[in-house]
Amino acid sequence: GAGVSQTPSNKVTEKGKYVELRCDPISGHTALYWYRQSLGQGPEFLIYFQGTGAADDSGLPNDRFFAVRPEGSVSTLKIQRTERGDSAVYLCASSLYGSGSPLHFGNGTRLTVT
Amino acid sequence: GIQVEQSPPDLILQEGANSTLRCNFSDSVNNLQWFHQNPWGQLINLFYIPSGTKQNGRLSATTVATERYSLLYISSSQTTDSGVYFCAVRDDKIIFGKGTRLHILP
């Protein structure tokens, strides 16, 4: 597609459940980023992939969060044992290469943990 | 890590007014982007501007990297300009400011 695609657009889950959020970047973009945005705040960095490898995962809040990008294209953010505090909009962005090219964001996945 | 400060935090203007939004950052950066987040939550890329000046219609931006700031100018504001404007800077990872919330009154 023409832009970054994120699915699902909305996800409601119960506390303690496992969720997967998917990001399909712009074709040919080697860099992929995950962010989390809470109400009234700016996007908060989670993890950055260059190709298949995680170049920087310092923003992942704890070991319940994990992300993969096995073929260097689609990425999945995985959250285990969800907590109510995980509720937020999860944003994915891609860029043609790393630093030095503009970011393009998807529309996000709104996660609600009840 | 790099600190990004945006000002003002909130701005209310009448339609047709001009505005200047500021982004200060604490260290050298590889590049800088301005985004508009509309009321539906979409983040729209306005400018990729590591240095210099760019213009796109009623919007323009200037980054003075040596003095560690960037300015976003909006002229002849329209109600559709409402939303939150974010500055994001890149060292290795990309850090966002807290944004300027702009509300344009009809």
C-alpha cells in the first residue's frame, strides 16, 4: 500500500491476556519504529528496527513487551499479561533508511485493557 | 538523552491569525521533523528540516541547528489547522516534544 498500515485499528482485551499488534511499513523502507502515546502526551519511543534486527529496544518498558520483524518488512509488537496501564495508542512509523530520512506514521492501534 | 522543549504548550487564536511555534533541543541532532496530529489522532508529516528554511503553502519552518532550535510558522490560520503540533528530533532514536496544542476559533 501507499502508507504505513497498522492492524487492528482498535483492540479491547482483558487484563492478563496476550495481544499482538501488526505494522506493515511502506514498501522498501528499511527502518521501522514503534511508539506509544497516552492521552495528552507526545509519542514515547519503544523500539527501532533496522532491517530484521532491533537496533535500539531501550524504550520497551519491561519484559512483557517484545517486538519482531523476521523478514525485514512487517513487524509485530507483542504484549504479554496485559495491564490496565498498557492502554494507549500504539503507533508504528517507517523511514527509507535510518537517521537522515523522514518518518511516516501509521494511524495507530488503540489498545484498551479492561 | 536529548531534551526537546516546545512552546507555547497551548495556543488559542482567531481564524486568520498568524502563529509561531518553537522547538528547543538540548544537543546536536541528525535531523528534525514537524508533525501535525489532527483531532482524529493521525500524525501528518509537515516538514523534514534538519537545517535551513522550507515553505509549504501557509506553513513554513526554519531550523538553526547551531543554536538548537526550530520554528514553525502558520499564516492565515484556518479551523482545520487545529490539533497538536509536535517537533521530533533524531540522534540515534527519535525523541518527541510534548507538543503545542493549537485551537483555531471560527
